Amino acid sequence: MIIMAKFQKRLRKMSVNSTNALVIGHGFGKIDDIVQTFNSVFITSYDNMDFKSKNLIYRETINDLPMLVEIGAVFIDLKNLNVLPDVMPMIRKFRSPVLIEGRDMITKEQAQPLINFGYRPTDQSDSFYVWKQQV
């Protein structure tokens, strides 16, 4: 019997594509669940993380990321929201849901890059908000 973490179940219920994920920061402290949910996980972290997995690919900066075939979800830690304008072209290209850490909604100024490209908050968890592009 496979026991699935609550975080993984939440991702699957949101119909998040499980091909590739982009993690900017530490993945809300749930990197082990993210790695189990997605085929490939690209992570940019300013701190050296000791977590190892076959499908986890570390990059120092966002500029070091290859042009991915498809991004199923983007995880952004609160302290890394300043990179949102830089990754929006990649996010928008794949219409990827964006999961932003925190119990409280980010400010309108912080969310402006998402809002400009038609993203709206659609789901809330106890530790993150999900933003999806509205058609």
C-alpha cells in the first residue's frame, strides 16, 4: 500500500501536470514530496541543499535553467518573489500553475507580474496559494 503525503494529494487534486517542476527556493520545506510527485525537478536555491534524488537538478540561478519542454508547476518561496518578473515568460509559455508559499495572500504589488499575464489565485492550502492563468 502506498502512503501518499497530504501535500502530494493536494497537488494531484489540483490537476497539476506531473512532468517537470521548477522550484525557486526550498519548496516550502516539502522538497521530498515535490520530488516524488514530478518526473524532473529543477531547483534554484541560494543555500546549498543536501537533499539528493535522481530527478532533482540543481541550478545556481534562473538564467542557468535550460529551456524546459514543459513545466507542470512552479513553486516560489516568499523570500524569492523578486524573481517573478524574470520567470514570467517561461511560466506564461506553459501556462503553469504557480504555487506561492504563505498563509496570507501576497500584496498586489508583489502579484502584479502574475496579474499582468492573467493569473488569479484559485486554490489555498494551509501553507501556499495556487495561481492559475484564467482563459
